[in-house]
Amino acid sequence: MLTRPEIFMITNGYIGVSSGYLGDFSYRTHEEFYPYFCDLDISPTAYEGTTRQKFLTILENADAITQAKIIRGVLKKYPVDFFPEDQRQAKQRSFLAIEELIRRLEGGQGVSVNVLIITNKVVERAIQDTKVLIETNGATSGVDRIHTTLHGYLKEVCKQAGIEVEENETLTQVFKKLKINHPALQKAGPRQHDIDHIINSFSIALDKLNPIRNKASLSHPNEELLEEDEAMFVLNAAQTVLNYLNSKFKL
């Protein structure tokens, strides 16, 4: 989701506001903007205030995908060459920043975590934190919480299955212990050998989640953080493992 500073950058900084009105929008052209430029069935007449106030309310209350469509429509209606020549250099920088916001909003729709059969309060809190962080600040902010989600989930599965786990065992160590000892992971049906290879590959991926979380996420004051695309890739990998294990333990 867009943050309020990002929304004001788009409205005040890029489109521009004059006497409380947004850009060159009239009430009529604002009404036409959503179907023509955004492919959305939104009517500003349902909202009170000036065109700026209506636009802000609509944008702030939209989900991530709708926000992406709206600001993509903004770039279509207001390309850089729409503005006076002396403003274009600054507008070009804002244009590129808005394109990055669109990629974040559209890329934020990754693999979702299914409702977990086995869970606890720590796991549920970490899942909710992950969702909020991804929506408000992007995928990079969710890496630490997805690590906590998966680690807590694996430990809870071991606990309920009577598999002993030490308090300080890493995510990778717990996953390996679970794979060896839990009966639900011993039989995968046809192509068992191939499935085991895939599971082992994911085990290697999980092993890399530890240094990524410690050295390139917001779990610590790291100077270098994962880029959004790589962060979403890490989140999707972790959530795919989580969904697979959840399906195996459903009985």
C-alpha cells in the first residue's frame, strides 16, 4: 500500500494543486479519469470535497492493485511533456519514482499464506506483521517477519508431533529434523525420489534465509538491504514451503 508521504508526492509533487483543486481536473474530467485512464469503475460523485480531496480519499482507501491502476492512470494523463519545460527535469524524477511505486504495488501480490492448521499466537502475529509490512513499506520489510513465521511454525509442528527441538536450533536445523522424523513427510506418493530432491532444494534455500535475514533485512540496522524484487522472491519461496507443509499436516 502507498504511504501518506508517497500519496502527497503524487498529488502535490507530481500532478500539482492549485486553490485546493488537483491539476487541471474539473469535476467532469475527474469523473471520466477512472474509466478512461485507469480502467476502473469509480465515481467521485460518491465523495465530498474538491477534486483533490476526492482523489486523496479514493487513493488512500483503495487496495494495492487499485492504487497501482490509479497512479498508472496519472502517468498516462500527465506524461512529463504535459508540464512546462522548466518543470520537466523534476517531473521526470517524480515520474520514475512513481513507476517504482507501481512495480512495488503490483509486485507485492505474491504467494499468499494459506490458513494454517497448526499454529500459535507467535506465528499468527508474525503472519499479520508480514502482511502489514509488505503492504505499507514493501517486500524488503517483510523478510524478517516471514523468517519468524516459518521458524515458529516449524517448531510448533515439532512440538505437537513430539519431536524434541532445542530452543536455539536454527530454522534449517528444525526443518531437517522435521523432514527426518515426521511421518507425514516420509511418503509423497509417486516420484518420491524427485519430490525429496525438491524438498532438499528448499532446505538449501531455507539455509540461505538465515544470513539474508541477519545481513540484508530490517531485523538489524544493516546498511545494505535486499531490493524489492529479490525480497519478494525470498518471501514467495518461504511462503511456498509454508503452504506445502501446511497441506501435509492437515490430517
